Amino acid sequence: MSSNPPNILFLTNSELGQGNVSLAVAEEFLVHGEFHVHIASFKPLAASVEELNRRCPSIHPALFHEIDSPCMEDLAIRSHVGLIHHRPGIIGTAEGFQKVNRAMSSWKPSEYTRAYQRCLDILKMIQPVVVVLDPLLHVGLDACQHLTSRLVVLWPVPPKDIVILNQPNARVLWHYPMMGSGYSYPLPWTSILPNMYLVLRAAISMSTRNPPERPSSMNKDEGKSPFPLKNAYSKESLHLTPAFPQMDFPLHIPSNVISCGPILRRHPSLSEVDPEMQAWLTQKTILISLGSHVRPSETVALEMAKAIRVVLNKNTQLRVLWKLRYDWQESAAFRKVLESFIHDGSVMIVPWIQAEIISVLETGKIAVYVHHGGANSYFEACKVGAPQVILPQWLDTYDCATRVEWLGIGVHGSRKSAPGIEATEFATAMDKVICDEKIHFKSAAIRDLCKTTEGRILAHDKIAEFAR
């Protein structure tokens, strides 16, 4: 090992939906020690980098470089957008993109300029042999393109979101469902015109939004495409995805897009982190976890509780582990629905799961994984072969619901009620996934495919090879 290893820079958003894949691969570089790891992001990620260094002691610990600017969560709060829940279909999808537009428009020109300059300064100071970029950090992409940095784009999403604009015969318009639309795949002929409208409307509205003011060092050709339609794909860069082609819709995938398999962080077992939960998890269980940002209303929580009661009455050997960010103990109506199941130990409700979700899934006791359709949740389920019920809430989560049904590894659990949840529909979806042997078989086949690689290790190897 060199005493003065070359530098590698990870440029990522601080939200863990994007940052986790960067942290997973960065940790692999710390383990190998052949590069000096630098991570640049917004302030909220600093604690995760400190924790990464504690988990993986190294002669050259990872160095964190703060980008002094609001992160995406800050922008959403400041613009009063909150979560971007929206209905599927034309009206709802348009509303979803309007919310994203409004959040990103709250990024003040001076803030963008400061963040852009900070990224330039970091790149010039570190002089990395390669930059590993989160494609949604478009200010980082701008800086890398300005300095023509050697670039690996580390995508946290399946290939569709990478190469959709590169598909032949303008298939983005008529063949693939628009993100957030909730349309099925392949697109039925009745959905083609609405899909075209949504694609064109999103493109026009995003491209005509006034961009932040440019630093004086940037010429007219170096303008910034607006989030989130900035196309980070290029033929010159290496692109890594956590999905195999068999885990997405049929696509033409260029040779510089490499499928690594699920890119997950190293994690201790459930028994190490939460032995009490491990001791409880002795029977086949439905795991319900709608992500860290979803806080259901009492109405939604009640509908879910009613669905759980129906399923447990039919399947008396099943249990339910529910991560619920709602004060159910203060609701007499909620307690009335599930109190007997809670008392007999059939249902465990917790506001937070201490262990990583993948640690729970790897126990082998999860018969069904109910989640909101986030990419991390999807890849974790695929990794262990857990059949899925998707309760989509916004944009890409609707794609996930369509994807699992197309692949035959799960069910859309709220097609008629999304982004809400209706008890009968949800219960029917869980019943189908519990009983459908084809879903279990196809989920197991995806699990076996994921066993052929360890995503973070293959990503490390491809990046290291690209850097040489």
C-alpha cells in the first residue's frame, strides 16, 4: 500500500436515499486502502461520515468536505412543499413535478453560486484521480463538467432512470410509463397520449424555469439544466447501477452502464443490534416500513390497521412487524382494531427499527415486505428475495409499483387509492403476495441472481479499474 495514495472524491447529496450508495462504496475503498477517500456533501452527511470512520478504522480515514448550501430537504421545507405526495395520472403527476419545481426554485442564486464554487474549490484542492458522483447532485455535475473531471456516476436507481432518454424510436414517449404516472407496463394504447403529454409537459416546464445566476467564470454554454431532468448520462463516463437488467423493464443499455447488483452498506446482524426483536421474530412475518419520511395520518393508519386485522384473521400463523411513525397509543379507534393482536404478540409496532432493514430481511423470517417503493427498499427486498407490496407515494415510487408487477415479484397495494391507502385493497394485495407461488418463485430467482455479486465490491472494483 502506498504511503501517499491517490485521492478519490465522492460527491453526493446528504439525503440517505442518495447518500447510502456512496457511503457503501466509500467504505469498501476504506477497507482496501489503495485510495485516500474524500466525501463532499451538505452538512447533514457529516455525522454519517464520522460514523463510517468509526466502523472502518483506516490509516487514511475518510475526509468530509462540507458544501455550504441548503440540501434538498432544506429546500423542500423552505418552499413549504413538504413531502411530494401526489396522485397518479395526468393531474397528480403534474402536481408532483410542480412541487419539485417549487422546491428547487427556492434555491437562491447566491446559494447555488456558492455551492458551485465550493465544489470547484474542492475539486481543485483534492485533484482526485476520479470523482464518484451522485447524479442528483446537479451542482456537483456542473462543477465536474466545467473542470472535465474523470467521472463515475453512481446511480441509486434502476437503469430506466439512467438511459430512458437514450432509448430508440422515442420510446420515452410511448413505450415506458412516465415517472409518477402509475401507468402499467407495457403502456396500454389508452395511456399513450396521456403519457406523451406528461413527458412533454415535464420537459417544457423544467427547461423553461429560470436557472440560477451563473458565476462569472461560466460561459453561456455552461448553463445548468434544471433538476431533476438534468441528464447525467454521457458516453465518456462510467455509470454504475444497483440493478441487473432482469430487475427492470426491458431496455437498450449502453456498454458503459454496469450492473453491480444491490449496493448496500456493511451491516451487523439483527441479533447484534436488537436481540429483543430477534427473539420475537420466530415466525413468518409481514414487515411494513414506509420509509423514514412517511408519517401517516390517523385515517391512513386506521385503514392499514384494518387491512392487517383481515390478513391476520385469515393467516393465524403470521406476525406483523410495523414501523409506524404515528402515536397509535393515543388513538382509541386504532387500539380497538389491533389491540388484541398486539397483546398476544402477533403484532409489534415500533416508531423506529434500530437495526438496518436489510438485517431484518436477512433473518429469513420476512414473508412479505410492504414498503413505499423507494429504491433502497426495492433493492433490499430483491437482495433477499422477499415478495413485495408497494404503497407508492410520489414520482419514482409509482415506477417501483409498476416494476414489481411487471417482474412478477410483488403487487401494487394501493392502485385505486394512492397516495392514500384503503383497507380492502391493501388486504387483498397482501393476501395475493402471501398465497401466490409464482411471486415467491420469481422473487427467489431475483435473490439467486443477486447472490452472483456483492454490489458494493463490484462497484469498488469497477471504479478502481476506471481510475487507473
